[in-house]
Amino acid sequence: MSSEIAKLIREHNEMMRYSIPLIASENLTSKAVRMCYLSDFGHRYAEGKVGERYYAGCKFIDEVERIAIELTKKLFEVEYANVQPISGVVANLAAFFAFTNPGDTIFSISVPCGGHISHDKISAAGLRGLKIVYYPFDVEEMNVDVEGTEKIAKDVKPKLFVLGSSLILRRQPTKEIKEIAEKIDAKVMFDASHVLGLIAGKVYPNPIKEGADVLTASTHKTFFGPQRALILSDERYGKRIDKAVFPGVVSNHHLHSLAGYAISAMEMLEFGEAYAKQVVKNARKLAETLYDLGYKVLGEKFGFTETHQIAVDVRELGGGDKVARKLEEVGIILNKNLLPWDSVDIASNPSGIRIGVQEVTRLGMKEEEMIKIAEFIDSTLRNKKRAEEIRGEIREFRKSFQTVKFAFEESDAYEIC
Ligand code: DSN
């Protein structure tokens, strides 16, 4: 039986090795990060804070967590960091516990406009008993409508304004929302899961510096970390966030991935700026090329994207589900996505697809390769060649992109250590 699992993992790795990975919420980790997964840290418990554990045997784990916190504070220039949440939803749940009470109202971006489910009734915000009001959203700008929000904020009386999205093409108006929040004694939270690496690489504004009271984020999208999360804030909110995380929503916090996270923060300090710049250049180039080929890429008026993401309206091609399946057949892996005019009821076949270039950028791809990717997409969707032929071309194309770049030691991306 165990050989069956090993075989499936090998087959998965081979599939990824020769595909074009464009899911906007994923990335690769370096070998140094992956090695941490195999360490004894993954067998241990370390409930509590550094130096105040409920278990013996934590002295080296304490040192790793201390280093991880210090690196995080340095990277994001913040006073306070908690690196214990084991996922983005857990970080959001902790922030809701720290900054709201059941029955409070929050402003969130709706899921079709790009918001994450955990900011909504069906997930973390709902579990905390929060009432949700959606921001007015400017579809042309693909951004929160600040004026519209200001008009209704006094009546809505939210306790918290939640910014940050899963479909995030723009810099979001943290400063402006903070000004509105201050007038009604509300707080601002920014879920930076998608753009954390772009913030570290200084191509996306740091929401804490722009006035957000708390930033939550997963660490594995544009950031180089394993799958976990963090919370950043000012020292004055530290105690309540710590308490919401442990004992609130986290017991042990997966110490092998904590060690991996510490290494990824070092990689971000060293390589983050060069990486993030290339990510945005690549996203723009891919968007422009698809647009020139006649695809309905959202956001022509703002240069298509200010992040790692692109959104394309593919209704004319049968919708997001059909398009994503067709691309998967040739080895192009991305996801179908709701667009602002969609109802959540059509989530199984929404209007759009979402494309992220952060992973192919980590593999060393640049603008030239974005043109090739656009051509592969076009050949597939317009049936210019047979699927097997395109599959073969993609296999050949991927042969030159097998190592994880922007790392202290570049290594094979799919090797099983
Ligand atoms: N739903 C994920 C995404 O793909 O953006 C984040 O949790």
C-alpha cells in the first residue's frame, strides 16, 4: 500500500515537472525549506510562546521561532509579529477574535469581486458571528469604491474593514479606508495572503505602513514559505493577538514548517526585491500578449495588473470550467474564477479564469517565456494544433526550467529529498 502512495507522489511530481503551473495561490519552496519538513521538528509540540512553553524539549525550537519573529519584523518593518497560525484562514479567525465581538458588522469584498471566503458568512467571519456588508466595488477599476464606502459607512457602523483579496489585480486603498475607519472608531485589517511576497519585495505598498491595524497572510503564494501563515501589527495589539492565536485557534503550530518559514524569510530578505519586480513584469507581459491575441483580459485601463495575477473573461469560450479543463489537458494548470458580475451560484462554471505567474517566475521564467505561454494558451483554446502536439511542446519548453531560483542554493524543484 505504501508503494502505491509513493507511486502517486512520483506521478504527481512528473506531471508538475512538465506542466505550466499558473495557480495564483501556489508556489515552490527551495530545497533548504523542504529539508526542514524531514527534521524531527515535525514530531514535536511547542504550545505557548517562546521561552514560555507547556512542554519540555523546546530550547532549539524556541531559538528557531525567535529568529523567525525577528526576521519577519525586519522584513516588514513592524513592531509585532506572530508566526504561529498554520494557515491563512486560521490567521483570519484569530484576527476576528482579537478585533471583533459576535454580532459586530464588518466590511468585506464579496467573493465574485475577489474576496476570500474566510471574510464571508460561510467561513471564518461567519463562525465568529459577524455580520457582513460588502464594499461597493468599481468593476472598471477592479477595486474598492472608496467614495461609495464612505457614503454608507456611518450607517453600517462596522467594527472592522477587511481589505485584501484572492483575485487581486490592484493596490487596494488602505490609506483611504483607514481615514474612513478613524472617523467611526473602526479598525482596518488587510489579508495580504496573495501579495505578501510583493510587499516583502517592495513592489506592493505595505498595508501596515499605510494604516492597517492588523495584517494577516499565508506565506506560500508570492512569499517563498511553506504552507502556513502570520499576523503583523503594532506592539499595542500584541497581547490580544497572541491570546487569540494560542490558546484561541492554534495548539501546536507545525514546527517543521516553522523552520522552513524562517529560511524562506531569509530568502525573501536576500532575493525578494529582484523576484517581486520580475513577477509584476511577467504578469503584465502575459496580460498584454493575451490581450493582443484577442482575449478579454480585465483591466486595460490600469495596465491589466499591479500584482502577480491576471483575470480573463472567457464566457465566449464556454466559461471558466471548460477553459480550465481544456488547458489542463495540455499541461497548463490554472483555476476557473468568479468575476464581479457573477452570482456565487455559478461558482462551478464562472465567467473567468485567474492566472498567476509567481511560480513560473520562481522557476526563472521572464518576459520571453510569458509570450510563449500566451501562445500555448492561444493554440489550445483556438484549436490551432492537436492537444498532444501542444502537450509535447510544453514538455520541451519546461525542460529548461527545472530549478528553484531566488534561493541560496538552486536545486531541482521536484526532487524527492
Ligand atoms: N482560495 C485560495 C486562492 O486560491 O486564492 C486562497 O485560500
